[in-house]
Amino acid sequence: MGAIADELFRNFFGSEELYSLAKTQEGLEQLFDYISEDGRTYRQLFGNNIQQFKLLTDQLIERRDYYKQLGWKLTTVPVVWHTKFEGVGWVAGETDMLGIDKEG
């Protein structure tokens, strides 16, 4: 489930098309049947419950609009980082999304 949920979030915040689709009932139904990179649909993930899917996309719309109102730029381009923690060693990771405020 994690990979398809990550894909939804990346696509939602990184694509004007998916964001626009989620704002109408007809578009939401199209998005519900969108085939993900691993071959599954959101319909399969949500057990055919489009109302639960709508609740999630409504929250994503609200969150995206909030950051837009603040003047933030959201990017879903992966950024790889690494750092050394004392007593642990080197740790690396990759962002799913990065928010950049008005001051940069």
C-alpha cells in the first residue's frame, strides 16, 4: 500500500492535472481508476470505496491550497541527502516532497 500511496501524493502535489481532476466528481472517478506504476488502481487500494478516496483527496486539496496561499513552492523531485551521525555513522535518505517558503 505504501508505494501506491506515495505515488498518489507525489503525483497529486507534483501534477496540476491530477490536482484539477480531484476537484470534480467526474475527475475524481477518473482518478479513482488511474493505473499506478505497479499496475494497481486507487479503486483497488480503497476497496471500491470512492467516498474514502474523496475524503483523502479533499484533505490533499486543502493542504495544497494552504501552502499555495502561504506562497510556498512544493516540489516532488526527489532530493537525496546524507549526513553522519555520531555513534551511528552515515545515514542517507530521499525526500518525497520538499516545501520552499517565500524566502527560499
